[in-house]
Amino acid sequence: MRIFNRHVVQRKQLTEEVQALQWRYFKYLHLLASDTEVAVSCLPRQHWEALGAPEVPHEQPWPLTVVVQLGKQLAEVLVQTVKMPSHLAQRQGTRKLIPVLYHVYSFRSFRQIGILKPHPAFMQLLETAAERTMTFEAAEVPMLCPPLPWTSPHSGAFLLSPTKLMRSVEGTTQHQRLLESCPPTELHGALDALTQLGNCAWRVNGRVLDLVLTLFNAKGCPQLGVPAPASEAPRPPQCRLPTSASPERKAELRRELARCLKVAREMHSLRTDALYRLSLAQHLRHRIFWLPHNMDFRGRTYPCPPHFNHLGSDLARALLEFAQGRPLGPHGLDWLKIHLVNLTGLKKRESLQARLAFADEVMKDILDSADQPMMGRKWWMEADEPWQALACCMEIAQAVRAPNPAAYVSHFPVHQDGSCNGLQHYAALGRDSVGAASVNLVPSDVPQDVYSSVAAQVEVFRKQDAERGVQVAQVLEGFISRKVVKQTVMTVVYGVTRYGGRLQIEKRLRELSSFPQEFVWQASHYLVRQVFNSLQEMFSGTRAIQRWLAESARLIARTGLAVEWVTPLGIPIIQPYHHDSKVSINGGIQSLTFSNNGDTSQKPNTLKQKNGFPPNFIHSLDSSHMMLTALHCYRKGLTFVSVHDCFWTHAADVPIMNQVCREQFIRLHSQPILHDLSRFLVERFCSGPKSTNVRVTRLLDMLLSVPKTGTFNLEQVKHSTYFFS
């Protein structure tokens, strides 16, 4: 793929496309920079199109078999040609050359696979040389200039490197075909939203970076998300077992050895990931940079550079702040304080006023954390998101010490998070009053916590069973908490099965040291059943819609086609789940076989199509809501970025973003979404010559039986403080 990308860039250089692009790009930057002074504000895409240069025909991607064949040949060339001296200490003339890479075979389970391994002498050389420079592909790091606006499915983001509008597994062409067959104007909403997210300028938070680097260069601090070096990995047992050792003792030692190796591998992976992120942060420390965005097949947006962006962990997010500042204004400092309390996770069920009062109570701890993060009382370390909490403490300290806090220019992103956002969309789709109240679509004085509500309902069922003498219900007394059920409730919306839910609950129960471990399997079975029963009771409308979507998808897949739909914002979507097709490439140092499940010539995978449709459909709605919010925030002059259902802006602008976010949710769900979906699916899958087929008739009956909706009034969302908070 890298060779293909280099080829595309080189072709642009040879055909003088680069010079034409340069002229047009500088004109575009000038228009973008003076946008606030223009009488009629234009979208960046409209600026670009107004410059009038014709769209250059894009390079068709090479077929997957060609890419794999070429990659295989290049790897073989490396094995054959790259050599090094066998003994580095010997004089030049007498050195014998040995290959750097070796081709060996290994067994994974019962399958023999080929591996390219570096020679141990080469690994030693690398370690001794301690090379201080890392090289990245240009498209893997943030941009030092604004991205190109998205104008079509294959034009936008990086200036030269080709970028897909819709990311997908290599070799999958169905998404690109759908996008290209779509009328260009229908994609404008999605294109403009992606452009707007990419146009947010960022900078590195240097004070946080310094602290992280100090820990990273010492021995790390896994509790704070700073991975430890390999020297801290557990050592495998060194003792040699006597020949008389029992089989049980040998098996125990083998298990211990396997555990040590697994931990060491995980530590190496985490350490390398952090090394990439921190190296890029250090490199960009005094620069302003941009993160171009694209989307997945459901319309969810992601930054293209993978190693350093705002979608990462707590640590990754704490290293970033907006390059453009905004004065806090009259209420900005309050929003910073509320945001800090949200990051600690200490007052989740309290009102905003109570959170604000708590921040004022602990102001001494906040200032102490900002002034002496490593030597003081370390209050910030107890937060749910410690690094972001520390960065927020530092911002609050600077603001309260400013001569006029309202005039203090803040670069800090404040988040507003959806309250179990998947369930919010289901409750709005089904106009489900009970469900809507438990996920904060209805105004209330304090936030409703759906996870606690489910835990309480499960406890009611448990008590009834315990009184009837059910042993596992008696054993579970005192152990049913919000934490035990939270992950399962959250993922039920996104299609988790009972099997997956049981594993989640089993993991939580194993974390409870006082829970009798011999009952874990039985208890997790019992609890997952009760969680599903509770959700059925509390979210009857949601479960009905989920079943309708899943059953429709199953029947569509049975007709031999993959499920398709169009989001309310006009993005065409197709589920890429097909049965694997095996492709073999013979010759060279070994034959290769790879699976391709994006091959549309294969039959759809009915189970994956069925299980995937409900969560994917909801993801396409949450992405539509986010994109509408992004576009309307742009219209109001706000800086806006998102991490799916978590929206970020400046502290001063949180009230405006909150208003826009609620208005757009109501606007989205005021459309007859389920009826529009039903109409589209009937037209797509039940018309034409096959419409008399028995399977198609059953599908038609299912598609026309759209679940009935309740009486919930969407307008209430406007006045719900805790809808996003």
C-alpha cells in the first residue's frame, strides 16, 4: 500500500499537478484566513470549488491480489539482498556477510505459518546504536497546514497522499462504488462536516508533556497510564526443575512462563505505542497542527493520523489543546470547574450546581495539584481521568489568578457527553417515555443514571428469586452494583449477545475479592439473564425496534444481498459482512493464503448481517447528529470537535453548543426515520423480478410492520440539562 501511495504522489509530481495544486492551495488559505471579514460567509468546500480548477481523475486502487503479490515480492527482495557483517568487530576486508532477515516457519495452533525474523546480531546492533530518530509516513502524522476540504469521495484531507473518504479493509470496494454512484450534492453535509472537524487547529500542552516525559524516562507509571519499560516486566522462573518433578508442577511452571511472556509482550506493545505518541508530541511541541478526518462505513468520524490524536486515552487527550484561544467570558470559569468535577467521576449523580459547589470546596487541592503535581497532595491522581484532570487544574489555576478571569484566554477543550447515547437514540426513535426519562431526554433536577436503574431492577428480581430459594440469587446478595451491570447495559444497545454479556459480568465478578469465586460462572449466567429482562421491562420500545432491525437484516441476507441504507444526512451505507473467500498466491519463498470477507461476489454472512444491523444503524444516527451539530456550530463561529458522542468546544461556548446539540437531536428525530428506512428497504430489496419469491414476500411483511411508537414529546429534550452534560 505504501508503494501505491508513493506511486500516486510521484505521478502528481511528474504531471505538474503539484504546481497547480500549490497555486490553488495558497489562494484557498487566503480565503480561509479572511473568512470572518467576508460579507457572505462561505463553506471551505465552496471556497475551494470557487477557485475553479477541474477535478483531476483519481488513480484507481490496485486490486488486493496485485497489492499482496507485489508486497510479497518486495519482502522476498529484502530477504535476499539486505546483508550485514557477521562480526562487526572484524576489519572491513575480512568480514563475512550474512542476511539481516531470515525466513522461518512456526506453528500457530495447528497451522504452519511463515515468519520473517531479523538476525539476533541485527537486533543487538539496533539496541546498541539507540537510533534517536523515528521515521513516519507523511499521512501517519498530523499536518502542519490546514487539510484540503473534502469535495468528493476521493478528494480531500492530505495534499498529496491519497486518502479514502470512507475507511475500509483493504480490498473492499463496495463502499467506494456506492459513494461514487451517489449524486454529489447528497454528500455535501458529510463532506462539509469532515472538513470542519479537520480544520480545527491544535497545539501541545507543554506542561503536561514535561511531566509525562519525566515519568516515561524513569520507570513509567502504569497506574497513571504511562507504560513501564521492558526492565520492569516480570521475570520468568529461572530454577531448573528436577527430573523427578510431578506433571502438575511442570504444567504450573509452563503456565507461569507463558504468563510472563504474555505480560512482557503486552508491556512492549503499550510502551511502543506511548513512545510514538510522546515522540510526536515532543516534535510538535511548539507548532500548530491539524488532524484531517475521514469516516468508517457507518459515518462515524476519525482523525486520519493514528498515533497522536484526540481519540486516544486519557493521557493522549491531556496532551492536546485548541491552538485558538477564547476569553472565558462570564460563565467560562464555571464550565471549567464543572468539567473538572466530571473528569474526577466523583459527582456523577449530582446536579451541575452541586458539582460547581464541590469544585469551590476543593479549590485548595485544585491549586495544589496545578502547582506541585508530583510533590503536593496529588489530589488529581485519584480522578477517573487523571491527566485530563491535571491539565484542567492547571487551566483553572491560571484563570483564577488572572487579574480578570472573564478576560483570560483559554485554549482548553471542555467536553459534553451523551448520557448512554445509543439508548437515547432508541428512546427517541420509539418515542418511549419510560426509556426517555431514564436516559435524560426529559428535564430533571439531577441526572438520571440508567445503569443504577437497571441494577435496582435486577436487585428486585434477585430478591424475588432469593425468597423462592434460588441459591445463586442468595449468593449474589450485596454484590449487584452499578459497576457490575454497566458494561453490559452500555453494549446491549450495540448488539452484545447474552454470551458476550455473560463474559463481561464474569470479569466484573472476578474483580470482587469478597465474591465466592466458585459461583462466578453460575452467577454471571443468572445476572446476564436478569439484565436482559430488566432492559425488556424498562425499554420495551427499544427492544421492539432492535428485534425489527435484526430480523429485517436476517431476511435481507437470506435473499443473498447485504443490508444497505442511507443515513438522514444522505450517506449511503452497506454492511461489509460476507463469507470469506480464500485467495492463494504461489511461488517465491512460500505460498500465501489470505481471507477476504469484503468480497461482494461471496454470499452475505447472515449472522453478522443480522447482529450488525441494529448497532450499525444507531451508530449511523449518532454520526448524523454529530455532523449536524458540527455544521451548525460552524455557522455560529464555534470551534467544535467530537469523539463520537462526546462533543468538545471552548469553555465560553458550552451553552451555545448545548443549545445546538439539543436542537439538532430534535430536528433529526422529527423525521420519520423508521418509516423512511422501511420505504427504502422495500424499494431496494422487494421490487423487481424476485418480488414474488416466498423469501421476499416474508421480508416485505416484516419491513412493513414498523414498530409502533409511544407518546414521548421530543420538545422536552430542549429543556433537559443532563441530555449531554
